[in-house]
Amino acid sequence: MTGFVTFVSAGPGDPDLLTVKAVKALQAADAVLFDDLSSGPILALARDGADLVGVGKRAGRASPKQDHVSRLLVDYALTGARVVRLKSGDAGIFGRLEEELDALQTADIPFEIIPGVTTASAAAAAAGIPLTRRLHAQRLQFITAADTSGNLPPGLNLPALADPQATTVVFMGKRTFPALAAALIAHGLSPDTPALLAEAVSQPDQRLHRTTISALAAMLANDRSPLPGLILFGPLAEEGTVP
């Protein structure tokens, strides 16, 4: 007896940003394996009696290993359960989705992926800015600034990241941004390049801070809040409104 796994993209955390298909999947699930950043009010949408299992990973905290999460996902599905794997943001963007898909495919377990609002889009919307603009910001790039050890990943394409006419979004980068900013400046990006730090996007404690890459690097070197954050830099980061 084999169940079915639905990867549900929870968006940045506001239940109103879920797709209708995501809500239907949650309401039908026998078990929900959820990340830390996709818990809270979103879990209230799960049906009564569903197993709710936290499997999230947060920097600096004790977290389940990825192979344990994948094994748990397979074990639930092998009981015949309808399983939702609830991932923050969009499941396919820096969510280690591929590793869990590999485990399901090895066990011949069917699955589907429901896309969602990435935190990058939600942060830009909250700040009142677009992510792209003709002639001035024609390229959009997403990177993670933390490898599996939490350090700045080796092999980053620094010339591309130092493009002054691109919008760059940095996921999981609060701790390593001082080192990243120094490398970008060394590759020609102006220290005065506009930057936006967006924390707890779409949550009641959301914080948006507009600054420059050099000032943000100095701030994060000395004071980092525990809130999950995303950094956006480029020519559009100085526009819009910051409530």
C-alpha cells in the first residue's frame, strides 16, 4: 500500500498568500511534515486529526538531518497516507527539494509539487518595488549565501553578482553578508549600492530596512536579529516605500 506526497509551497508565512490548491492539499492530508518557517497559522488549515510533524531546519539550532526527513517522508507514504510536505517560500527555491524527490522516486512513491510565492517576491511587494525594470534592472538573480556548513559557498560567480544593473536576492545571508559584500566591492560593485533587508516577511513582526550594501554589512557584522531574513540589492532597492 503506497500513499501520495504533495509538496506544498507555503509562501513566506501569511496564510492569505497560499494558493487554493495548497489549501485543498492541507485539508485532505493525513500527515503534514512542516518547516519552521511554514508553521504557525498555516497549520490551522490542516484537517482535524492529521499528524503534524516539525522537521524544519534553522541556522544555529539543533535540526533534523536531511536523510532523516527524507526517510520520514517515505515511511509515512508507505503506510498509504496522504502526506503534505510543507515547505517555506517556493519549494523549488533553496528548499532541498531535490533530495526529498530522490528519496520518493527511489521508493516508487508518487508525488506532486504545488508552487508558491517565493519570499523574494513577497519582500519586493512589501517594500513597494518591482524586481525588474526595462533598461535598468533587466536581470534577476537568486543566490544562497550559506552552504551546508553555514559558510559563504565557494565558487560564487562574483562578477555576475557585482553587476550594477541586476537585482540580486540573497537567501540565508544575514550571517555571511559582511564577507559577501566585501567580495562584491572588491569585484567593482559600489559600496553605495542600494540594499534592502527584509525580515519576517508577511508576518506580524515584519521588518524592512533600506540601506546600502556597505552599511548593511557593517550592521550585520555587529547586530543580527533572530528573525529570518532576506537581502535584496541593486538599483531598485532604494525605491518604493518601507512601512
